[in-house]
Amino acid sequence: MPERPMKQVPASARRQADSAPWYRQRWPWLLAIAPAAALVGGLITLWLAITTSDSLVVDDYYREGRAINQQLARDRTATDLGLQAELHFTARSADPGTSNIDLHLTAARGSAWPPALMLRLVHATRATLDQEIRLGHDGAGRYHGIGTLPASGQSHWLVQIEDEGRLWRLARAAVTRFDTPLMLHAMQREDGVGPDRPSTTTVPVR
């Protein structure tokens, strides 16, 4: 069977293809896809880095830039005082979405109670969700306030109580629910002195 002769491309067509501008060729555009995608991704990453903050929060000294030894001093003071606190949350029927917050603070020995305490709810990863609620003293170590609490079971929170002078603090980490009572203690220290092993030194509650 005789072979068919190959179809010849007219010389004029070849010259026209060779003389076409580069932007009418397909290969420059195909080769530019990868660098263009990398450039767009880099610009998006730069925009996110500039417009968002690194809000990973585990404890208050991370966000506020305080030294770790200062926080240990506050924990030590709470341990020395023998402080413990129990928090209760009750939904308010008169104002849906808010809750009554009642706290009972106890100490190893009698002393003057702070006129107010600050309740801090610190989100595990998003500082913009953090809350501060002031609790006024009703007498005998009992404090009360009103606030909007996070939904239970949706995230992890650090719950912290501190005096207004920030001399001591009580806390509980990895809290996920706000519909049950919470017990707060001094954070455990590296030397093992904490709520389970109180030290013998006492100082007045200010």
C-alpha cells in the first residue's frame, strides 16, 4: 500500500506563526502561571501578617509581656494566703444572654477582703474574645457580678481571678463549660508548692 504524502504547511503560514507577538503565544502564559501564583500567595501572606496579630494566649504574661517570675510571685502570694475560690454561674431570666456570677473566696486565716475582684476569661487562641468582669464585694468573702459568658463546650478558656492591685491570682485552665461550679486555686509552681502543698508563710490579704 503506497504511503500518503505528508501534508506540507504553507511557508506563509509558518512565517505568520513565527512573527506573531509573544503575548499571542501560549507558552509564555503557561510558563508564567507558577511564578504568578507564588507572587499572589506571597502578597496574601504579607497582608495577613500585617493585619492580624499573633494572639496565641496560654496565660496572661504571654499577651502582656510580663516576666514569668512576676506571675510566679502572684501565684506564690495566693498560695501563702491559702486562697481558694468557688465560682457559680446562673442565667438571668430578666436579661437573656447574661448571667449572675457569684464567687466565694476563702483564705487560710481571717483578714480584710479586697473591695472588688477581676474575673478574666482568657481564650486559648484568640485574644479578641478575652473578657474582664468586675465582681463587687458583698461581704464575708462573697463577690457578685453580671456578665455575658462564652457558650459551653465550644472552646478552651483560662478562668482567672485577681485582686485589683494584681498582687495575687487564682486560676483554672482548660475550662470548657460555664454551667457548673468552678474551683479556682493558685497555679502550680515548678518547686511543687501549690494548692496541694501550701507553704507555711502567710501575708495579709490586701
